Amino acid sequence: MKIKIDKRYRLEKAVSKDENRVALQYVKIEGNRAIATDGHILADIPIKRGKFGKRNFLLKSESWKKLVAKEKKDYEIELDVSGFAEKPPISYPNWKKVVPDGSSHKFEFGINAKFLYSLSQALGEDRVKLSIDQSSSEVAILVEPMVDFGEDSRGEKGLIMPVRIESK
């Protein structure tokens, strides 16, 4: 069975490495999608499957990495997943329950993830709180360290300018 994916996708980055979360150590192939989650982030990417590839299955993270590492040349890579599908000891969670359906009113903004990462490093924090200030006609995204219970804020702050969301 073969699937095709765009080689820029790195689903292994979203797979759990926690030994206590066994089901999340897999990439789920479901329909024309590949899904990976570690319980904090979820990545859902499009894939192309051959005519006979209708069955849903799971790939261990290490298997996914091996398959993707073999192919480095093309924009779109074809993976032969035969013999790599595995049955985990527990079932994969219902990932669709946590994905918003888009029917509720939403406020959309875009940020450059590299800027957010750089700013969190500049603030010396792994976890940050994002606040959106709409007091003027401009939108500002304020970034502050997440303060654990009992800790006083040291006053660090950062700002990320939102990016334009292009319509397709």
C-alpha cells in the first residue's frame, strides 16, 4: 500500500514521546489524512492514497521517520507502508472530538510561529501566555511568561505583530 505526502510535513514532531501515552506514539492514517498528536498539539495533514488504500491504520513514530527519511529528493514523496502498520496495545483517541467544527463565531489572527519561538526564548520561557489587545483599530498580541501558582511575575513582556491571513 502506498501513500503520497508533501515532504515538508514533519508529523514525527507532533507524536508523543511519553512512554505512558502509548496510543499517542503513532501516526494515524485515516481516509486521505495523516494525524499525529502528543496530547498538547495535533497535526492533521492531507495525503494521497492509491486505489486500494482505503483501510485506516496506525504507524509507529519510528516507522514513520524511517519511511520519510528514505525519500529526500522530491517535493512529493511516495511511501510504501506495507508491513509497517501496527496494532497498538490501546486504541487511538477520537481526535475529531477536539477539533472545532468552525460553525461557532471565531476571531482569526495569524502569527509567525518562528517569531513566537524566538520571543519565548528571548523571554527565557518554554510556555507563554498570549493576550490579544483590540483596544485600537490595530491588533497586538502580547506575550508573557506563564506564571506558576505562587510565583510572582518578573515583568517580562513581548509583542508579536499579527500576520495577514491570505484567503485561498
